[in-house]
Amino acid sequence: LYFFVLALSIAVASYGRGQLGYEALDLGPVPLWSYFIFAQNILMAVHHDFGSNWLTVTWSLAVEEQFYLVLPFMVRFLTGRRLVYVALAGIVSAVLLRMYFSREFLVFLSAPTRADSVLAGLLLACAMRPPRVRQLMEEHVRLLMLLVAFGAVGMVLLTRNERLLGEGLHLWMALFYTGVIALVSMGQPRWLYRCLTLRWLQFTGIISYGLYLFHSPADWLVRRLLPAVDMTQPSGIFIIAGSATALTLVAATACYYSFERSFVNLGHRLRYRSC
């Protein structure tokens, strides 16, 4: 799906008329080849530029892919507590790197400075596998719920002022959502579990990759198809946001059923072999 969106943006840029096609793939100083090897976040950081409007959000996918290059070796050669210790060291290092580089552009885009987000998920996976650790979490589920509630209050405050936590902002968000996932995986609290297992929300999760990739192109396209809409008015914002959301949902759903699902099913049929 990623390469489909990449090809689509190139096609629009190549065959679009005038300024419309140019804006679709105005890469700026970020070279096109970097998107094909998931290195665009590195080049974005180097040039202090987010590149193409259509492909700006792909910087986070590059961070994920770079993490996936490292993770198999960590899991293969670091077992038990060593894997946990390395993950904790990586989280601390990410925060320290953000403090050192402060507000520089690369802090937002680079894999080392955003490693705490993905490593928090790795720690959760490590915690949920051993039965004794999972049992311990279930025995202290109320304490975990209290910590998540505390994290939720912090999220509300951060929505109003992101500078409250400084370079700990991303870690706070990662820990909050890690706690939510841990709770829901244990079916707690029941009201949250029921909400997150609603069919329409599960389907949103299934097409979420498409939603992420298409939301920027959809917003870009709607704004140019409806140039007369006044974005300074609440009604204008509602029209643009509603139209872009509808277009994103349609595109993500169509792509999922037309070809993305086939690749997902192929991945599910593959099996690991014991070494």
C-alpha cells in the first residue's frame, strides 16, 4: 500500500496539469529515491524540510522500518532480561538525545530520538509473554488503571501546552498508550474493553494503515477541489474536514478490499521455523 501511494503521487505529479501536479510531489530538497528505501526521515532532518505534501507523514513509517531492521537481531541475540535492559537503555538514551539536541529538527524525525515510542511497545510484549508477569499485572490491575488515569490527565494538559514535559513529551504519550493496551489486553476496565471491541472500531483498525497514508493526499485534494470554502469559519472547517475524512475512508476501504487484504492474508500464512 505504501508503494501504491508513492506511485500514485508520482503519477499525479507527472500527469497533473500545471501547479496542481507540481504541488502533489513538490519534494523540495528531499530526493525521491529516499522514499523508496525508507530513508526520507534522515534526508528531511538533514535538509530541515518535510518534503512532499502528500508524503510528509511517511517519515514515521521510515522510523518504524528502521526499527524493524534492528529488532530481529535484538530478539535473536538478546534473551530474557538482557532484551529488557537494552530496551530500557534505549528509552533513556532517546530522552537524553532529545535533551541534548533540544528543539532541533532531527529530534522529531530520527529513529534514535523517537526510539522510546517503539521500545515501550517492545517492553509490553516482553511483559505480556511470561505467565507470572501477566498474572502479576492482573493482580495489580487497579494500580495499573490508576496510573493510566494519571497519564490521561497528563494527556489533557499536554493538549493545551506541549512544552509542559519538554523532551519527555513523547515518552509520556508512549507510556500512556502502552498502559491502555496492557489494560485492554486483560479485558480491563470493562467499559473501555467494550468500546474498543466495537465492530466499526475494529474495522477502522483493519484499514488504519490506509487511513494514515491517504489522509494527507485527501486533505490536499479536497482543499483544491473546494477553493471557495472559507477555512476561517467553523462551517468551512467542518466541510473540508468532513469531505477529507469521507474521501480517506473510501480510499482506504477500497484499497484494503482490492489488494491490501491479499498481502495481509499472505503474511498470515507464513510461519517461523525453529532455529
